[in-house]
Amino acid sequence: MVIKVELFSELRLLAGRKSIDLELEEGSTVKQALEALYKEFGNSIKFKIVDTNTNHYRMTFLVNSKLSDDTVVLKEDDILAIIPPVAGG
């Protein structure tokens, strides 16, 4: 199956594009999509998404515009948006 991954901010700069199509096995989760992303773009993207010391995510995930965690099962043509933290004041 193929899903679309939308990238923002630093991830967009590292990948050199605003979105990518990822081919995954049927029944793959957000976590498996992230692992495929790390394989394609390397540790520079991984270190932006996850704190490897604590294994906590630095980013928020939306699947088809709904807040999601890494256990959500993806379907063909889903859109996974990886949103960086936002601060304001």
C-alpha cells in the first residue's frame, strides 16, 4: 500500500521536499511508517522525530487530520502528517 507523508519545518528541509509517498505493507502502523522514513532519510530525520535517549516523540502525528499515536494502523492513501512542536507567545 502507499501512504503520503507530509513534512513540515526542519523535516521538510532535511528531506528536501514537503511530502513523500511511502510504500508499506498492508496493516502497517504509524511506527512502521516512521521506521521506513528513517531508512530512506537516515538518522538526521530520526533524531528530529524521536529523542533516542528517552524514546519519546518530539513531534505530533496526524492521520487524515486526526491526532494519532504510533500504534494507529494505516490504510491505502492515508495521509500521515508529522507536526513539529509549536510555541507562541
